[in-house]
Amino acid sequence: MNLKTLAIVAATILFSGTGFAQTSPSIKDDFKPSTFNQPGQEYPQVNSQGYARFRIVAPLAQSVVVSLGLGGTSGGTVLSKGADSVWTGTTKGPMEEGFHYYHVTVDGGVFNDPGALNFYGSTRWESGIEIPAHDQDFYALKDVPHGHVHQILFPSKSTNTSRRAFVYTPPGYEKNNSKRYPVLYLQHGWGEDETAWSNQGRANLIMDNLIAEGKTKPFIIVMTYGMTNVVRPRAGGLRSFDIKPFQTVLLDELMPYVDATFRTIPNQANRAMAGLSMGGFETHTITLARPDVFSHYALLSGGTYKPEEIKDKSKVKLIFLSTGQFENPDGISKATEALKTAGFNAVSYVSPNTRHEFQTWRRSLHVLAPLLFKD
Amino acid sequence: MNLKTLAIVAATILFSGTGFAQTSPSIKDDFKPSTFNQPGQEYPQVNSQGYARFRIVAPLAQSVVVSLGLGGTSGGTVLSKGADSVWTGTTKGPMEEGFHYYHVTVDGGVFNDPGALNFYGSTRWESGIEIPAHDQDFYALKDVPHGHVHQILFPSKSTNTSRRAFVYTPPGYEKNNSKRYPVLYLQHGWGEDETAWSNQGRANLIMDNLIAEGKTKPFIIVMTYGMTNVVRPRAGGLRSFDIKPFQTVLLDELMPYVDATFRTIPNQANRAMAGLSMGGFETHTITLARPDVFSHYALLSGGTYKPEEIKDKSKVKLIFLSTGQFENPDGISKATEALKTAGFNAVSYVSPNTRHEFQTWRRSLHVLAPLLFKD
């Protein structure tokens, strides 16, 4: 080992521990429990700059590493064992605003943080942490009228079971028995499920707040599981995905149940489909295959439409394309321009300083909702 | 140490390992994934005799112990590390039928089993396992019409927030806009929350199945958090519990919201309150304090009523007392006899071969529901 190599190794060691961050004068000492902690749990904590601090009890462990580090989902934070046999550590830098999945590796085993609530992502229930965002007001729990999120179990002949979906009905839905509503079918991403848009996406609170401010037309949102054919989600990736079983469940089983059970306006003009990531791929495929069903299409970090893919322009009322700033803003922007040039009502949205994560999608829904079902 | 002591120690050692169970010819090799596993997860597994088998990956750990052992919630199962660095182990005997909370202690730290779904109990989200029961049909997911479980957020001035509750509406609730329903307010136990009765209790499936068989009058069930005053549930036990804040939320805030939002029959004759364990204590206290509100009372492993506690016998339509066979069947039986002698319509139920756990309470609800709101 020569001197240069040694210097690099030393520098790596200096910056790979948590000591650097914990002793840095630039870290503000205003850590508070994450809003997504389990009741009464003090850790994990977040400070006003977005640093996260973790605390894990495992007195006999040799190694405890949290999967979150500087920035977004990359990197990790190696915890150190204190005199009290408790492992603690702080991220090496501020995390990006919004929601992040994470887990804790204890002596080579992957577990959840006992302090945090769990959210379904990466085909498992993972720990989640919320980094306060400058614009968090739009998805905050406020003293406004709240809609309901119904857990429904609808019959599915094609899969020979009762399947679960969640249905958001806007505030006041129960009051006026003659009022009918448009419907948005809203899909999660790969490895997530029908709980994602309410739990980590806060779709119901986003809608409650928008409706209270008079910024959107009230509508129903339907959220169901999109990886219908994947029996063992951990075993197969996107390559084993087949759209057919999901399309059958969505259009031939769930939609008739929703139209028969809820006071929907059951026609193409009042039906939208949107999805994030893999849910965008599903939206793209199904809206193109069945232009008679949906009139509003939205892909959130989920690709684009080309004008030539759409056979009958008159059937499409809105195409919404969004992405995180650190994803593919140029691609979204070019695709939107091409759609506009071809005469479509196309709108694009780029979420500032976010990547392929729920803060991008919360913001996207917040921008999308007011554009839907305009008369 | 004399010989007798040594013999006892030796016997203890012989029976405390997992080797005994794993090599016993009496254990049937028909293990299947627990029905409460996370999607696609093979472990934990359960066999037809009720043995549970666990598998935890933590290659560098020195000790992995599962909190479940022989029988119910007592004891533990020490896992052993295999050649593949994976920890496995089987309970030393069959588990009791039904649902059990558990956790995994890895090198002194308490974590959840990454293979199992989580359920809120003991003031945290814990792993859960389902041991197939001989009578599991009554809470199985079947091809029958299903009610909805609504997540509602109701305004609470006394606690200065929007609080969450779950409301079960029976199948067909949406179809007939003029039909109104009685309401059961159903409380969880200490350390649990408003998710317990649907998730581990399967209250919605029990009702769906009873209604499909024509065995119960359809009614609405309202479930909310009962430890209202306990800001940090882990810090305080029952001693820090105060009924007043909960009673205010339940009667002055939640009930008016429910009656204004759902098609209830908003009178005393059509209102029941029931609770398990601490929820029974709450039911007992509130029904006695406010005889004008509820007409049907049910305590599930939650104590008894004495005839002299009830001021106006004419206001009480039903008193239901239940318990697990391994809890306090004599106490329940004597209290019920005393109530009957005093002229009350009292019914008792003892759940066979169960203790203070959800199988007792699932069965109790199954027996209770058909007794409620009889004309």
C-alpha cells in the first residue's frame, strides 16, 4: 500500500462513519420524532435540515446498518454502539424531502426499525420515515371535512377469490343521496400494493385539502392491487408481469362492482386512470387498449404517450405526464410538446428536487386532481 | 447442587431446546405458510397439529429467539443456526388455535419476523401468526357479499385533532338509501388500537358470514381508539388510564358524527357497546354512567356486571359476558346466574381451549352478534 492509497483509505474512513456528521457544527440540534413513527416512539428522529437519526437496541449485535443515507434512497448509515449498548447514528447529510422506505440490517439479517410504522414497498412491509417538506401543508391532516377510505372486498371470478380495493369517497358523499361522482382509478408501483396511495401517498388527505379549498371537483378514487398475476411477488420482477389478468380484474370485475355500489357517473367522460411507475405502464397499456373506458390519462414517473399511439384523438380529454426533477424532466417535456403539437390537451409537471419516490407522486396527484373532469 | 437439583436442571435442559421437537416422530411434516404471512413469504409455517416453524436470516447473529413456544403466549422458541447460516426452529409443542402476536429477539434486540404481517398489540406493531382452528370457517374469507370497512376521520374538539375510526357497514348498505341500521360500538384491548377488530379480529368477515347465513340482523360496527388520554402508550400501563377523555370522544364527538354520516337508528334501543379486556372495562364504566345511550352491553374477557350496579333494569336489553376456557369461566358463569336471578336478560359464553386472546374474542363476537337488536 503506497501513501496515496493510504490517504484515500483514510479519507474514506473519515467520511464513512457517523462520527463526522454527529460532531459537525452544521447539524442543528432540533431533532424530533418522525411523524410516521409508531405511537409513543422517540426514534427515528428528523431535524429541520432533513438529517435523520436512528436508535436501535440490539446489545449483542456486531453490526447495525440503516439502509438510508445521504440524499434519497442510496447509501446507508452505519450505527455505532454506545456505552449503554444501544446503537445510534445520523445520516451523513440531509435527506430529500418526503417519504422514504428503509430497513435495518442487524448482523446480516434484514429487519424493520421497531420505532417506525411500516409501509408496503419492495414487495414487503418496510419501515418508513417522513422528512418534513417545505410544501407539506398540502398533504397534512387538517381540520377540514374528511372523506372516507372504504376497504371493499369485490368478487373476482377470474382469480377465484374476493379481492381487496380501497375506495376514497369525498367529504359529504353520504349527505346527498342523489349526487353522482366521476372516478379516478389510481395505481401503485412495482412492489407496492393497494394500501400505498392512502398510507404513504396520503391521497385522501390531498383530496380533502384540495376540496376544502375549492380547488378540485370532488371525485371518487379507486385503488387496487396491480400485480394480479404475480403470485409470489418476491420471486418475479417486471419481466414476469402480464397485463391481461390485471386488465380483466380492473375492467370486468372491479369497475362493474364500483359502478353498482358507489354513486359514480359510469361513463367514459367521467373516468380517469393514473398510475405511478409500473402503474403508469399499466395505465398506458390499458388506456390505449380500451379508449372507450377512460378519457383522462396520467403517468406519474411512468413513461409517456406518443401521439401516434392514440387512434381516436377525440376520445382523450387530458394527458398528464409527470416526473421528479432528478428523473427524466427532459423526456416528459419533449413528449408533452409533441402531444400538444398533435392537438392533445397535454400537461406536464416536474416535482422539484425529488426522484422516483412518493414526494414526486403526492405532488403529481395534487397538480393532477384539479385538471380532472373539467366540464 | 445435590442430585435431585441436578436431575431437575437436566430435565429442563432436555426440554428447552428445539432439537426435541424437530426430531420427534410425532410432528407431521405438513407445514404450510401461515395465512397471515406477507405476500409470497414461505415462513413462518404451521402444520396440521398446530406446531409453528420459524426461519430467520441473520448470518452473523449469536442468538435468535422467537417469543412463541408451546401452547399460547408463554415460553419461547430458541432457533438454531444451520450450515447455511440461517436460523430455524419449531415450537416444542402445538400452539393453541387462532391468532398469536409474537416477535423475534436477535442478539438482544426485539424485531418483527420479516415473513409475517404486523398487527397492533402491546402498544406496537408486532408479528402475527394464525394457527388453523377447527372452527375457522366462521371467520374465513368466503364468496359471499362483503360489507365495507370505512376509515373515517372525525373532528374531535376535546383532543384538538381529527381522530380515526373504522366503521363496518353491512353488505347492501349502499343499495337501499332509506334503510337504517342499529350500531355496535366495539372496543379493542390495552395496547391495541382501532385496527385490531378488523385485522386480527376479522370482525367484518364474521359479520359478512353471519349475515350471508341469515343468522344475524345486519348492523353497523364502529371501532375507535380507546386509550385516548394515553399520549405515550408505551410509557403508561392501565394505571395511567382515565376513562373521561375517551368517554368524551366516544359519546360527544364520534357518536354524533356517526349518526350524522351513516344511516343509523340513533336511539338507545338500537345501540350496543362491547369491548374486549380493557375495552370491557370501558364498556362497563360507560354503560353504567350513561344508561340512556346503550341498551346492549357485552364484556369479552372484560369482567362482569353486578345486578346492584344497574340502576334501571328496564333500560337494559342484553348483558353478554364471555371468557376463554383457560381464563375465568366460573366467574362469568356465577355473574350471569346472579344477573338472571335479578331478572336481566344475561347470556354467557365460554370459548373452548382458549385464553386471553383473539380466538376467544372472534368466537365471542360470533355468538354475540345474533343476540343483538332482536325485536
